[in-house]
Amino acid sequence: MSEFHSKIKTIEWHKTNDGGCSVMVDQTKIPHSFEYVEIKTLKEMYDAIKTMIVRGAPAIGIAGAHGCALFALELLKKYREENGAEFLKELYEGFEYLNSSRPTAVNLSWAIKKQKELVEDSKNIPGMTLRKIAELLIENAIKLENEDIEINKKIGDFGAEIIPKGAGILTHCNAGALATVGYGTALGVVRSAFAKDNTIQVFADETRPRGQGAKITTFELVKDGIPVTLLTDGMCSYFMKNKMIDVVVVGADRIAANGDTANKIGTSTVAITAKYYGVPFYVAAPKSTIDLSIKSGDDIVIELRDEEEVTVVNGKRICAEGVKVINPSFDVTDNALIAGIITEDGIFKPEELKEKLQK
């Protein structure tokens, strides 16, 4: 296991006298400030996910698990033990509401499903109370939170094995500590590689329209002392052609059974360019991001976001009034473009996923 430790903890459950709250980095403020916010209700968690206070598929998953626990605590103030059926009905409605906040990242529905299964299993436990259900949801949320860091370190260590010495590594968007609980998937690979070889260089695409690469990836790599060069989104072919990039490693929001991968918009463009120039393209993601229930990327719902993300920068419009805008938040990279998918269980070719993970 890598000895490198990120200085960032993105999301964490804090215990309090009334049960607890979720504390997370407000990523909309980075890089201008680094602030934590407390989330205490289901509605606050929905809004935090929707407005991207918390972002990144694994971090959203943990936020979902926290949100389920928070809602159970809320409902304890409303229901008595004899109203258990009504408690569960409203609890599950809250789970569905939370799940609707971001449609593309599968980790959210994965974590909420884990919490629902826990509640269902609790029905078979003698003497189970509504308060105990809430406590079990909190315990499971903390368990998933702690497991996330260990999973990412395993991903990082497997990924580090395919990074050449002194490599130039390109990444797109942010799949780092701030997209997870605290280590990263694609940047977990970078961190583990850097722990073995401090001569590697990272190139980060700015990732328009929200600029997660420029604002967040560069922020956390500089914070951890890892060399990083910022590129605009259209520059990757120049750097690949001039042999400055040896490998591409990106994260993922949902991976289909055939290995097609949804990630931040622009990822597919990078993958196509990498294929042309013979640069290996890898996806780093936990198994929770792999959705074996869908056959291919054609079945992945792509979130469309507000047009002002494209037309307005720093509060000022940058284009003519009346221009049409289509703003998909993600695109799907075809499996044929992917050299390997790096998970906590090892590195698989896209066509191996279904066979390997169903065992």
C-alpha cells in the first residue's frame, strides 16, 4: 500500500449529541478559498450534490450514504415506534429524492442501495427500533467513507505499475482527493506513482465549462507538492504529438458492462487523440462505478446542465445574446479506446469486466 498521504479529506461524518452531520469541502469555492460546510438535512444534501458543493462520483456516493442517515435522524423527530411503517415509507421516498440529484454517476445510487438494503435487513433483527435503524445507517455511512480511502489507495498502487519512469501523465477533470473521500482514483494513481518516482510530470486539462481541472486538480496537486502543468482543453494533440505525454489516466462516473465509460465532457476527445498518437488511455475507478446492469454506453443517461455554465465566466457573459447552447456534463468513451480499467482488484481490459466482476 502506498505511503503517500493526501492532505485533503473531502467529506466526513461528524458525531454530535443529536446524532451527527456531514462535513464537506465546498468545492465551488476552490481555488479562492478552502472552506468546510456542515450538511444537516436531506434537502441540504440534495442541494450540495445538485449544485456541486460535493462532486466526483465516489464522493457523491459517500454524500448519498450520509444523506440517508441524516434523513433517518430527521424522521426520528416526527415518528414514534408504533409508526414504523410510515417511517420506512417516508425514509425510502427520501432515498429516491436524493438519488435524483445527479443521474449519471452510478456511485450515488450504489450507496443509497447499500443503505436501503441495510434497512431491509434490519427488519429481521429482534428488538429493532427506529433509533437503532438511524444508528445503523450512520455506522454504515462511516464504514463506506473509511473504505473509500483504502479502495483508492489500492487503485493507486495497481495503476502506478503501468506508469513509466519519468512519465508525462495527462488527466482530464478532477478524479483526485476532492472527487473521493481523500486519495483519488486517477490522481490516486498519480500519488502512488509519485511516491515511487518523483520525476513524473502531470498535465491537467482545464475541463471547460466548469474548469474542474484548472480549479481543483491543480489546486490539490500543488498542495501535495506534485508537479503539474495546466493545459487548455484543445492542447492535448500538441503535447502528444511532441512526445510529452506518455499515458492518460482519467476517472469515471459510470462504466457499462462492456467497458464503455462515462466521464466529464471532453474525455472522449482525449481518448480519440490518444489512440491516434499511440498513447495508452486508462480509466481508474472503484468497482462501485461499474454498472453491470447496462450493456453499453448507449444506456447511460447524460446529464444536461445550465447553459450559463458555458456563456458566463466570473459573472460576465462571454458571447452574444441569443446564441444557442447545449451543455452535456459528460460524454462516453468507447471501450475500444481504453487500454485498461484500473480497479481495487487489479487492471482489466474492458471486455474482461463482466466475466471478472461477476465471479
